[in-house]
Amino acid sequence: MLPLEYAAQGNEGMGRRKPTARIELVLFNVIYEDGTVTSNRKVPSSMLGGLAGDAPARHFIEAQDREIAERSGRARARIKSVHRAGR
């Protein structure tokens, strides 16, 4: 027999949860003109592919850098190159 407090809950704890949408991410390594490197910058895979290939990743990372610079008050150097991590 079930304890009284469990039976009073009904099936609330027994149902399956609906799966949540997952955003697939692609990791990129970024090399800046001043020689600094950042690794594993995350870019949504939905932005990549097609005729543009990985070019949108650079624009996405540049936008992230601008936002970070605004918040921190320190500007980043310009991006020299962007490469997928693990290649």
C-alpha cells in the first residue's frame, strides 16, 4: 500500500516530461590580430551551413565581442581568423 501523503498527490509525479528543444552548438577557435586566442566559442548550428558555410560564425562572434566590450569597457582586437574546434 502507498503512504497516505503519496496517494493524495495522485499522478502528479508519475507522468513523463515533455522533451525540451535543444540548441545544437558548434565550437570555434578564434585568433585575433594582436595574437590572442580564444577557444571553444559557441555558435548555434542553425546559423551555419548552406552557401555561406561557416562565415556567419565570424559575424556571430564579432557581435558577441561587441556586447562583451560594451559591458566591460575594454575593446577586443579585430578577428584575424575563425576555425572550427577539433579540426
